[in-house]
Amino acid sequence: MLLINDLHKKFGGLIVTDGVTLDIAPGELHAVIGPNGAGKTTLINQISGLIAPTAGTISFNGVDVTDMPANQRAGLGLARSFQITSVLPGFSALENVALAVQARAGTSYRFFGRADRDQAINDSANAALAEVGLAERGRIAAAHLSHGEKRALELAIALAMGPKLLLLDEPMAGTGREESERLIGVLRRLKGRFSMLLVEHDMNAVFALADRISVLTYGRILASGAPDKVRADPKVVAAYLGEEME
Amino acid sequence: MTQALATPGAPPASQSDRPGALPAMIFLVLALVPAVAAVGPESYVLGLFTRVMVFAIAALALDFICGYGGLVSFGHAAFVGIGAYAVAILGTHGITDMLVSLPVALLASAIFAYLTGTVCLRTKSVYFIMITLAFGQMAYFIAGSLAPYGGDDGLTVKMRSTLFGFPLLQNDRVLYYFVLLCLLVAYFVFRAVVYSRFGRVFRGARENPTRMATLGFDIFRFQRVGYVIAGAVGGLSGFLLANATEFVSPAFMSWQRSGELIIMVLFGGLGTLHGAIIGAAAYLLTEEVLGGFTEQWKLIFGPLLVIVVLFARGGLLGLACSIRGRLSRD
Amino acid sequence: MALFIVQILNGLQLGVLLFLVAAGLTLVFGVMNFINLAHGVQYMLGAYLAVMFYTITGSSLLAVLLALLTALGFGLFLEFAIFRNLYDRDHLEQVIATFGIILFLNQAVKTVWGAAPLTLPIPEFFTGSIVLMPGLLYPVWRLVIIASGLAVGLLLYVVVGHTRVGMLVRAGATNARMVSALGVDIRRLFMIVFGFGTMLAAFAGAMIAPILSVEPGMGDTVLILAFVVIVIGGIGSIRGAFLAALLIGLVDTLGRSFAIDIMRLVMPPSPARTVGPAIASMLIYVLMALVLYFRPAGLFPVRGR
């Protein structure tokens, strides 16, 4: 599904991605964990096309997307959520999602007719909102949603894009225990419908959801494999999990 | 360029308000002006309000890209000038029929918008402001170099546009209502576009361009289409301006003119459309009234602008809203 | 050949003049994120004040000094009374408010000093021309302008590059929030930067007054050129402003003097005479569009805006 081969990224003299090779199988939930500054968000930015890698290739469903702009990758079915909530603050929750539906439908060069009264689009958008538990909040401006709701909205937007692969950049960042339990539930329901790459600090979430885990430190993959194998890996325990799990 | 440009006092661009009472009132007043003018200095009043509406059309277009698209153009007067020159230049070659000159005016400014937009939209925020200024200045100097068409001195439009050879606009009242009709059409077209699917993407690009790209939108193309629409409507304004003043000159395209258009839009309140009409009227009428009152009206007008910015956030509409809010609270 | 060298010197002179105005503009913009359209009227004010103090004191030196001090005082007054309230507003509001100030001051100058252009004599010590090389005479005062502009450039280079204030200015241009988080009195820093920029613009006005007619609105043209300079140079970059100013000065001057001749190479003389000047006046804007097309944040971008 997704093949990343020997990816490198340098910012000036700083090496942020150092030869990452990674693959995601269809339907798989692949988690990437690692300490702050390990280069997780940079990796997601490269996959989604917001940052160009210095070297290496990314291919998606057999298509080399390494040099493809972000909007075209989205068209192929690569959807993402942002670590720092990135919704359209002045738009209602429904309109945020509706934009994603509209993007997929490819009907955005229509200059007449009110977009907000388009039943087909609104139905799909409402369905995505319901999926993440925001069915009742569609009319609220995104800026006025609570933090947890904004995280859920991020997810709904990504869902509405009809993804084949969903890149989730710390979907639980900053949420309370209850909220993150709820989001884990949502992700568990979604699992298997499409592939997911999950970057997350919340180890409960990662071990509850992941089929495979890759550990990223200093821009390199330290270990990769099934959750139990990774949890037991002495290198991983020493470098990262040791302190996190206590 | 994104949130920084949202005027805090103005209602959010996505707020889905129906065509409210205020726009209806504006158009009603404009429709009644000729009747009232008939009892006073008719041609003066008609001329003044024709000018107001002509600039309101240009201001509408600017409000569309600026208030909804977040694209602050400092070269908008160039479109107006191109539309005006289309009328004048065709006129010197004996072509006065608006069936020719109107499409030429619209097309010429749209093409100029397409070409310059392709370059300008690569840049952001203040760099965008400056590069649009640069293209505006280029248009200004080109117009000044058109020696066969008057050069720096400009060019007289010998005859107002005709329709099937009939001198339709010769009568000032007819011209007035023709301009009003154009203003109405422009207003409703922009309203429709703002709330259309295209408009949703266009507005979204202002709020968060990165998000829009990851959703799969090539926002550059959307912004360019928006820019071309605004350019064409600017050309419409120029077409009408040439007919109203019966004269064109490079000064129509000067950066001061572009600045005035921005002021009109801000005066009325960014991102409201009907605010642009109010702003154009407020600006031109204030200028006219102060100008009639004293030679040195700029001594009053300058500080007035400062006061509007310091104390009336969101323009006149914003001011009205905050006053209403304060009254209802008491 | 002599003509060419003269035009190069003229271009340099225009360049340093633009630099003096642009330096303040780019610092104020870079550090405070404030678009000050009223910067051009400071230049005009410098020229008018120099004329006024010259008629009062009869001394060129005193006139320039007093003009600088008065312009500084006035600039600080504006900063204190109005601009301070605009720093956290968006760019459009800043543009409108400062445009209002331009309208007011242009008219005020007309009211106080009249609409007719004024002149200021060249200081006696610097009158006349000197022979730069056989067959090449050049006015001394223009050389003085070039020299003082270069001196200011050097001074700024040292101040911005090697002093504490300069360090704060550079940091402020890169990340203003961080600087205020460091506990620096950002208001005072702003005032210093603003006052300094104002003084440079007024200095430019006072220096150019003897060779240009002093008239209302003289600041507007310079303002637009200065904006072109700082945008080409990269907003907030003194080095960029310096190089861009010289570039613009040279391109504009040489373009104007040789455009017709160059056009004649490719077209008959008569159209060349019309097209030439038009192309010459457009040249700097074409240059700006080209630079921004290839480098959307100018030649020396300070930070991504």
C-alpha cells in the first residue's frame, strides 16, 4: 500500500529523517512511536507532501508520489490529520467536513447554487460527523468547539476524504482521559476499513490499536514489528519505552 | 495572510446570512435618487451617484478577493483602467457599440488578471500587496506611453456606448439606471459565488491554505479563478466609468486610486459585499461634501481615516453593529 | 563613456537616497510588523524643515541638525499618539490609518508653506563640481550625498551587526514574540527603531532638498520606490535593502537615460521615442515582479511570512 524507501530529510545541518524504510499493508494500522524530536511529524509531512524529502522515495499504491504536490496526493486517497489542530476556524463543523466531501466529489468549480444547501454533500458530511460523535455539533463554528471536539473534527475531516490511507498525527494530543478513550473507540471501529499510520504518545492507544509498531529515534527506525515483539525489544526498552512505561 | 486579515468586527465570512434588509434598502435608495434629484441640481446629483455606483462595482470586486479570499490587491485600479481604455480606444476607431466594447473590456481585464494573477498568487501577504502594486504601476506607465491614445494627457470619449447603434446611454438618467442594473447584477453574482461550492473553497483558502491543500484542493487555481472574476468585474466598472466621465486617463490606474478602492472596502467593512457599496458611497460623498465645504478637505479627511481605524473596527458596518450592541445592552 | 559614468554616479546617488528612506521602513516593518505608509512624509518633512531652518538660521549645518531633531520629535509624537495603537492591528488597517496621515500632512504642508516648490541652496563649502577624470565634471554635493549614504550604511551595518540593540533588532525581525518573552522592553525597542528610521528618512529629505524642488507630495513617489526596495531586498533585511536600493537606483537611472537608444536597436526611431520612456519607467516594477516570481520573499528573506 505505502512503501517508504530510504527516506532522508535535512534542515540545514540538522538530520531529521535518516534513512527511514517503512511499509504499510492494506487494512493495517501501523503505529510510529518515539520520543519528542524523533522526526515523527516530519515523516508524516513528507508522506502527505507538505515537505519535500532530501532523498529517498515514497510510493503509494504503486504510484511514485515523492515529488507530487499535497493536493494531488490527497486525490489518490491519502488523508491526514494534524497534530496541532488545523481546521478552518470561521467555518462551521459541518462546513469543514463538507469541504472534504466536496474535494472528493470534485465538483468545486460551481459558481451558483448555495453549497450549504447541497443535500448529498451535507449527508455525507453529517455521516462523518456522526462517526466521531459530533452529530449534534455540526452548526457550531469550529473555533468555538472544545479541544476534544476539534480533535474529533480533525478525524471527521480525514474520514470524509474517503481515504485509502489515513495519516494520524497524534490524534489524542492534549485530550483528557475520557476523550482519548472515546477516540480510541472510534479508531477501533474504523480499523480494517482502510490503512492507518498512527503517530501517538499515548501508549495505551498504541498498544490497544496497532497491528505493527515502528520505533523512531533520531530520525531512524530503531525497531519494527508486532506490538509484543517491540515491547520486549531490549533496545526499545532502553531507548524509549523504559521511561515511558513506568 | 489568513486570519490576520479577518477584520475582527466583521461577521465571519461563512455566516450564511440571507440577502438582508440593509442591501435591499441600499438598492431602494439608489433607485430613488433620480426622482429626488429631479427637484434639485439634477445633473450634478445624478453624476455624483453614478460615480458612486461605478466605484461601488470596483469595490465589490475588491471586497470579494480581499474580504473573502484574503488577497489584498493594491493594483485593482488597473482593471478599472483597462476597462475604461477599452471603451476609449475602440471609440477612436469608431466602434462604440457596447455589444463589442463591453465584452472587450471584460475580456481584456480578465486576461490581464489571469496573466498577472499567475505571477502574483505565488507570493503571500505583504509581498502579494506589493507585486499587485507593481503590475498596477506597469499598467499605469503603459497607458501613459500610448501616444496615439493621448499618452499622459488621457483621451476623450467622444460618444457614450451605443446598443445596436442606438445612443442608449446618452441620457444621464438612462446611464444612471444602466449602472444601477450593473451594480445589482454584480452584487448578486458575487453573493451567489461566495456561497457556492467554488466560494466555499475560495473562502477556505483564506482561512487555512495548508489544510485546503491536504484536502486535495489546488488552491492556486481557485484563487486565480477568483482573481480573474474580480478583474473582469473591475473591467466592467471601467467600462461604466469611461461612459460616465467621457474621458479616460492613466490616472485611473495610479496606485492612489487602488489605495482609495481599498479604503472604500475597509470603510464599509471587509467581507460583507454590501459594505463595499456603503464604503464607496461614504468615501466619495465625504470627499464631495468636505471638498465643497473647504478647499483643504484633506486636513479633515485624513484624521477621519485614522479615527475610523482606531475606533471603528470593522468599518462603518462594524461601528453600527457595536453601537447597536451597546444600546441594546443598556 | 563619460556620460555612462555620470549616469552610474547618478544611479548610485538615487540608490543611497532610497536606502536612507528604505532602511527605516524595512526595520519598522521587520521588527514591528507595521506598514508605515507615512514614512514618505517624514522624508518630505525633512526637506521642508531644512528649508525653514535655513531661512531662520542661515546656516546649512544648523538647518540639517534642527530639521533632524524636529523630525525626530514629530515622529516620536506620531508613534506615541497613533502608531502604538496600530502595531497589533492587521496590515490593512495600518495602511488606511497611515494613508490618512499622508493626506493630512501633504495638505498641511501645502497650507503652511504653499503649493509652490521651494528651493534650498547647496551649502557653500560643497558648491561647484570637481573633475573626476579628464572630461568628466561631477557636482560635489551629489558626491557628498553618495558618501553620507554609504556612511550611514556602514554605521547601520555596525550597529545592527555588533551592538546589543542591533542584536535585539535582528532577533525582533526574526521572531518578535521571542524577544518580548526575553523580558526586553519591546515598547522602548520599537520607539528607538522607529525614531531612528524617522531620522534617516528626514536626513534623506534634507540632503536631497538642494538638488530637488521641495514640494507637497514629494514623499509619495519615494515611498513607493522605497517599498519596492524593501520588498526586493526582503523585508527586515538591512543588507537586502542596501543592495536592492543601489540596484533600483542604477536600473532606474540607466534605464531612463539609455532606453531610447536601446529601443532604437530593435525598432525605428519614432516608436522608439515613445516606447523607450514607458519601458524605462516600468523597468523597476518589472524587476520587482521578476524577483518576486523567482524568490517570493525577496532576495534576502529574514523569515517566512
